[in-house]
Amino acid sequence: MAQERSPDPIFENPMVQEENRLPMRASYFPYESQALALEGDKAKSERFLDLNGTWKFFWTDHYTKLPKDFYTLDFDDTTWDDFQVPANWEFNGYGTPIYVNHPFEFAVSNPNPPYIENEKNPAGIYRRSISLPEGWSDEQVFIHLGAVKSAFKLFVNGQYVGLGEDSKLESEFELTDYLKPGQNLIALEVRRWHDGSYLEAQDFWRISGIERDVYLYSRPKVHFYDLFVKSPLTNSYRDGLLNVTVDLWNRMDEEQGENTVRAKLMDPQGNVIYEKTQKTTGLKRKLGKTVLNFATEIPSVSAWSAEIPTLYQLELVLADSEGKTLEAIRQNVGFRTYEVVGNQFLVNGKAVLFKGVNRHESHPETHHVMTKEQMETDVRIMKELNMNAVRLSHYPNDPYWYELCDIYGFYVIDEANIESHGMYYSPERSLGNDPEWLEAHMLRIKRMVYRDKNHPSVVAWSMGNEAGNGYNFYKAYEWIKAFDPSRPVQYERSTHEWNTDIIVPQYPHPKSMERYAESNPSRPYIMSEYAHAMGNSMGNFKEYWEVIKKYPSLQGGYIWDWVDQGVYMEKNGKTIFGYGGDWGPEGTPSDDNFLVNGVIMPDRRWNPHAYEVRRVHQEVGFALTKDGKLSVLNEHFFRDLSNYTFELILLKDGEEIKRESIGSFALAPSQQTQLSIPFELPTDASSEYRLQVEGKIIKEEGLMSPGTLLAEAEFPLTAPVLATFQPQAAEVTVSDEGGKLKIENKHFSVVFDKSTGRFHEYKVAKKLLIVDGPSLALFRPLVDNDFGGGLNRKMDYLNGTVSQMKSLDHKKAEDGSYQVTVSYEVLEGDASLTQVYSFDEMGKVKVDNDFKAIKGEHEWLLKLGNDLRLPADLAQFAWYGRGPWESYEDRKFSAQVARYSGTVQEQYHPYIRPQESGNKTDVRWAELRKAGKEGVKIYAVGDLLSVSALPYGIDQLYPGPKKKNVHSGELEPNGFTNLHIDHMQMGVAGINSWGSLALEEYRVPFQDYSYSYIIEPFQK
């Protein structure tokens, strides 16, 4: 141990999880009137006192250094800092933010639960004086602590109130007996690490502080406590059963049996469809409690689903014997049934597909604190990406998130705040199999279920993540199934054991999914994590879904994960996104950029792979029939297509020549129709024709604006028409001296370096258009999946110069061009390359590449192509190929073929850690020019090309085989336009980022290749 001390009997003891904390209840706010309950804004209630904002704050690097008696009324905190609530400490200057994946940040090696043996264990003190509102003197007063990371003790007016652990659920305490008229002092001691930290080793920033809302609220002495709303479907999913259990407390020393509770259910139009009043007879007992039940059957209900999130409104009103309202509660009700039947998970009787994502609460500016507006933005973007499900990884979220999911429609996997990954999974070590930790596991799971049980969006309970399996999870499974049999229970580390209703693996290969589906499985298979979206990633996402849609037992999964967890930081005068290792002294534990796995960027811009998600997830399928009709399939399970409008776009050689609406139609779910196309489809093979279709929403849908694109497709009508080389006979002067071969005429000039075979100083009309001509490229700047697959060790030898010139010959060719042939030995003789340059009179040049694999142990290449450098002022880029975003062989489904243009700078997508970026596949031609002036155009010959043009060199995007803390936000253009004209490039891969490579069909085997292209100069 770093210091000799006795273990803390409270915060290093898994048997102590709370003291004086109120039992968890369902999420609701008790209003003083029906009108306020209907409005749903607790800030307008006179029973609410907001404690967010400025508190006095003291921080120290070890709790033993905390000042004594900090909680007393006469303690002087005037010299303390002012600090905001909610906010995290470490990104605001108090301690070091740490990112690690598996380990415990306080015990990276040799963890010894429940003890915190690190030489540092930071702690913070919060103090705030408040005055109670008028009218609270005769009421019960409670404090709500939304989420305190990581454990705390609470004091009021110098008295100890209680303590709590579990940093991702609220803690509430009654303060009535601790408060007094006038000023009152609230103080909190918060620890960064404690025994519960062994259960909070999630894959995110390990930071501390009060992360959610803090407030006081008051209640009359007779009040509601908990409510449990059950609303399944019955009679073949046609009708709804409403069963509401209400707990009430009498805090008075007199009977309250004549009070009443009225339950009223309104349909979505506001019509009352059920109403009943009951007396609180059980409260005749002084200081007593009672439970009331309201039950009825509602015929012909509109069911809740993620597609049609129909909500009814339940109003509960507690009134005194004279009819005066004491409390009013509003609760959303969604009638639905979730069940596992055989090997399928059914929602309202349908085996839906879960197009989901894992979501951490993360923002680059507010860190683990999420505002309502930020959450609403996330909901909108998820819907725009055709997502319908969210796994709350790996802890219960802010209550407002569930409200949004209820309202806008998401299937939610609610997950307990349990991950002890650093202990790994063997039965003898796993905390999940240690009975001393049973209460710690059970309390976290129970409190989650108690709080979130009324949300229709919660389709299943997850007992945690990567915390082993064993006794504690067996007991938790049994408890959940007994308390709430209406929902399945899942847990990934149960693997195929009995205590998971769904097989929820992580990062399977598509082939392993097929093997499961073909094994006569007894349970549904829904990936809890897949498609690890780290950096330039999410290849083979289409292939995942092709397998999923093939087998009934495969029902989707949850992408890892939602948002890159980069955080704003200032570096060298620039605001960039930092990641693990960017904070703290040398030796700070770090797993670098392994938390940068988002479908979207930290600031909510879309990563390029987000478009692939949208396309693969889309709920409308299209096909072009043999007789020239458009087949439309509604892949929704519950809703028709009446809010979609569709357009057809006809392109000729990449340019739109016709756009016509085919309108809107109410195609029923899971139905297909064929539509006539309102114009003739061309068959003229002298041009390339393609048909595109777009589906956009007509009216606002949730948070999505009218016109939002949700579905698209493209169909080739005729084949690409590629260029052929028809040279004008070249009359050139050739000079061969000083190791240089210069070819020139009145139109162009070019210089070959006879020691390397590469040409330089390609000028047309005396204007420099190419600085350095094509050189063989077998390497790309490694993407994160390449690093994870060990290609930094295996393939780094392909970086840089891999060829040595063997000969250079030049002559006048039979076709009239002037031809330079350069032969190379490649990879020390294991391969060869012959490049033939054919120049015509105007300087147009055809480049032929003939690569021969001869021998050696070279399993594959990263790419086969040519690298060139052009002047930086050729900064305007246009192309005819897939776009407008980047694409790769295993991630190009969403990038449609057309003509696109932009600046060279815009072609670089700023992945937080620099890497391969900006590639365009299936390129017919590409063009680089000065603004409105001269440039060069590259034409594919024979085979389509992959092309990219970037302001950065390979050395900037790949600083070496060892990962370093480098950032796209720091990059400066290298003074060239860096052009890559490739035959093919290895896919970016999309299974995981620690071993899996691109699928076999998207690799570049070490074998013979040949490809050609034309470079044609042009003037403005």
C-alpha cells in the first residue's frame, strides 16, 4: 500500500451501500395542482427549489486531507472556490481526467477490492446556504441528488443525514427534521474512489463530481410515494390492460382514511376513457402507509412501439376529505407487450429488428453532464439515422432521456451501473460471483428497475456489462423476473447460461452469426455491441444486416457506440478534441483514443460512417424490376408510408437530367408494391445512365423537420463509359543529361529522375501542374482497426519507398505518343512493377501500372496505387464516382454515384486521431484545378479508380507504428495537394478494433495487378 492506514469502514466496505437514503421510487414529480402536472415543468411549482448553480467548493487529492468540521455552521468557506453544479471536477481543474477501458484507473494492476490503495483518492466538499420558500413550514422536505460520482455523505445544518453509492442513479433523503426557518446549510463530502468504484469500470472517462440536477422539493404530510403502471396488450394484442398500483404515506399523527385518490386515463386526443376514485382507507392508521390498485381493460387501444409511440396520459390526484388537491402526478402510459417466444423477441406480437446504438452520456463541453437540449439533439440525429433502439451503456441515464424515448419512440435496454471488467471473468475472481458483493449488485439493479419500471420505452433489463457471471447475477435475474415478468432480462456475460433470456454477444463475425442461426437456437440473438466504430471504421455494416435479415432468430444489435468521447482542449492556440493521455503527468493511466468510437463526432457532426448507418438501417427497400418498374417494400412493422414522399432522379454521366415526384402512398407495413416509372429509362450505351430514388418525410415527425431524407437507392441503367487514350502524335525534344531525362515541346515539359524513375516538374503552358509524379504505393495511413489488427507491426514495412528502379527506357511509340518505360524491383525482389508513361502532343499522359507478385511471405497489401504531389493551389476537387462523403470498398453502400465537387481541404474528414481519410471509390474521373483556372483531370481506363486528394501527407496521418497523441485539429497543410490514384485499397473493417481485419473479399491479396489511367491537363 502507498500509505499505512486502516480501511475506511464505510467507503471500502461493499456491505455498506447507503444510509438513510429513501427507497427508490418511480421517476415523477409531485405537483400541487392538476394544471401544473399537465404542464410538466417542475420549475414552475412552488414546491420546487433548484439547487443547480454555484456552490462553495474545496478539493484535495486525498480525503484524509479534508478540513475537519467542514459541515458545521460556523465553518469559514469564504476562501473556497466557486464551482458549478452539475459539473465534473477533472475537466475544470480539479484532478486528472483518466481514460482507461478495462482496468481500474486507481489500480491498473493488482486490484484488491474493496480497498482503494492508490496513494491518491481525491475528495471534494460542496457547501451551500439556502432559504426555504414560504409555505414549506408545514410540509415534508426532500433533497434530490441526481447523480453523484462516486460516493458521498450528506450533512445539513451541521448534522449528518446519510450517505449513498451508485453514481448513476438519484439519491433522495428527507430533510424535514434537519431544517430550520431562515438560512440552512447543505454540505456534501464526495469521494472520487470507493468500494463501488470496482463496479464502475466502464469504457469512458473516469471523472467525478455531481453530474445531474440537485434540488429540494416539498410534499404535504400525506402524499404519494411509488406507483407501478402495468399496461400490456391482450386479446391478440388488440385491447389494453391497465393496472396501476399506488403507494401512499401518511406522515401525520392522525388518521387520513377519508382522503381520496382519483385515477384518470386520457387517450392521445385528451378524451377521458377511464376514471375511478378510491378512498385511502388504509391511512386511518396514524403514520401509516397503504397501497391502492386501479385496474381496467381498454378496448381497441393504440399500441406503443418505436415506430408509432402512442402515449396515453394517466393522471393521479390525491385530495383531502374536502376535495382539495394535495398532490397531482402525470404519467405517460404506453400499451405494449414485450415477450420472448421461442427464438424471437416480440414487440406487440411482431419480431421487430433492433437497429440500435450504445449511448454514453458524453459531450465535449459539459463532459458527463447532459442538458435537455443536448439530449434532444441526440434523439433527433438518431431518428435521422433510422435508429430505433438504444442500449444505455453501461448505467441508467438521466430520467429525461427515458421521457424522450417514450415520446419519440426508441426501444431501450436499461442497464445497471455495474462493470467490474478489471477483475475479468473467472469464477474465483469475478465480483459477480462473490457473495460479499451480493448487496452491492442487487441494490444497483433493484434501484434501476424501481425507478424506470413505468417507461414503455424500456423493453428489457440488462444486469450490467462485462462483470463476470455467477451467484450475484443468478440472484438478480431471479429477482427481476419475479418483480417484473413483463420484460425480458439480458446479460452479455451470461453468454449461453440460463440467466439471460436473449443471447446478446459482442462483436461476432457475420459467419458466427450464421452458425448460431442455423443451429436450431432456442433464444433470440441480438448483439449488445457490434460494429466497433473507432475512427475510420464500420466497414461490412451492410454485410451484417444481410445476415440479420436472412435468419428469423437474428434481430439486430447495438452499434458501439454513439458519440466520439473527445473533449475540447486548447493546444498550440487551437481548440481541438482531446482523448486519453492528453491530460495528466507522465505515467497517468491511459488507453489513448479507444474511447473515440462514435457514429457521430463529439460536437454532433456526422462521421462518414453515419451515412452508411442511415442507408443500411432505412425502413424502405427499393428494387428495379426486370420490366422497368420500381418495387417498394415497407420494412416497418407497424406504420405505413403515408408520411413519405418519393422522387426519382435520372442521371446522365453523373449529372441530373430529370427529377420527378412519384408522390406519397400509404403502403402498409411489411407490404410491397410496384410503381410505374413516369419516364422512359434510357438504354443508350454511349452514356452512363443511373436512376436514383429518394424518400423524405412530408410532415414534421418528432424532432425531424419536413424534407428529412430517410431512404434512398440507386440503380445502374447502362454501364460506365470509360476513357480511351487517343493521343495526338507527340513532337517532343528529349534531353538526357545530369541524371535527368527532360521531355518537352511548346505545350508541356516534364523531367524524369533517372535514379528513381519518377517524374517531376510537369508543366503545361509553363504552369506547374504536378510537382512529383506517380510513385508506387502499397501502404495507407493506418486506420484504428489496422492498429488493432496489428498491421502497424506486420505492414509498416510497406510504408515509404518500396521499389528500386532497375531500368528506364524511352522511345516514340507506334500510336504516336512519346513513351517512357520504367522497371522496378519491389520489396527487395519479391515483386516487380513496370510503369509506362505515354505522352501526347498536348501533354496528356497515360499511366500503365503492371505489378507482378513473384515470391515471399506477403499475405496482403494495404493498397495498390500511385501517390502524386501537386501544387497546393490546385485546391478545387471534383469527381465522378461515389460521394459526396468518403467511401471504401467495404463501406460504400451509402455513397451514390454522381458528380461532386469541393475543396481539397473538405475532402479530409477530421477523425480525432489522424488516419486514412477522404477516399472516393468507383471513380470514373477526377479533377484538380486552381480556382477557375488550369488543372489536371484523371480518367479511369479499363477499371474504376479509388482517388483521394488531401492537404496532408502520409507522414502527417501516420506518425509511425507506435500510436502517439496526435490530433487532426493540430494538422497544418504540408504545402502540396497530395493526390492518390489507386487501383484498390483494403477495406477499413468493421467488426472490432483489436484483432479483426476487413472481410476477406475486401482485402488486397499479394498477387498480380495491372491498372491504367490518363492524366489530362486543361486550361481555364
